Amino acid sequence: MDLSEAIRKRIQELIKENNIKSLNAVAKLAGVSNTLYDFMSGNIDLIKIDTLLHICEAFNIQLYEFFFDPIFKDVEYERKEKIS
């Protein structure tokens, strides 16, 4: 699984665990509505770490707690272009 997919799944897990009704509720709490929608829909591939920090604040967790999940155990990053 690539990093972006893992982050999306983790956000979905946190929404479910916290009994949050919608992505819209998280986006409003985090103050990152357009970015969160674009990332979750796959319109953008990567999310900035400061944006992820705001999302964590919406879930009332710290950033390390977000990544302290088995979903990130075997994450791989797929390069979009070759390094020469």
C-alpha cells in the first residue's frame, strides 16, 4: 500500500472510531475543507504535514498517534518520476 492510501484509510478509520457523521465535520473542525476533500477523493496525491496536523487536532490526537497504527507498517512510497 502506498503512503497516501494508508493516510486516507487512517482518516476513514478515525472518522468511524470517533462516530463522526461525515468528512465535512472533520474538514470544518480542522479548517482544511478543500484540501481534505481533494486528498480524500484522490484529486491530490500527497498531503502536507501541517495539514495533517490540523486533521489530527480535529480528532483530538497528536501526530505521532496518527502514525502509530499497523496500517503504516508496510507502507511504500511510489515515485512519480525517475531520479537520474
